[in-house]
Amino acid sequence: MLLCHGRVDEVVRFRYGEKSAEKLTSAGFENLTFKPFNSLGHCINPEEMAEVASWLTSKLELEGKS
């Protein structure tokens, strides 16, 4: 699971994103990646979408090798 969160999110505080990652990990999600973005608010940007594409590609490549 990939969880991205902007440090300057004006709707959902960054700390809540961190807490979500902590709760998911403690609930047993073993392959969780939490990715903070310094200049991201409550929106998406090309940097985040590139990260999502890279993460997804890496997961699909691993799946293809199984």
C-alpha cells in the first residue's frame, strides 16, 4: 500500500497522515510505504503522480516475476 500525504495539506493535517500510516502498520499491513511531500497541499501534483507511477510499476514488475 502506498500512502502519500502533503506536509502543507490545509484540509487534513500532516500528523493525521502519519498516524494513519502508523495505525495501518500496527494493524498488520506489512508492505506500507508512507511518502511525505514537502510542498504538497490537499491536492495532487506531478511529483506525487510520478511517485505513484514508479511505486505501481515496481509492484507490477514484482508480480510478473512471481
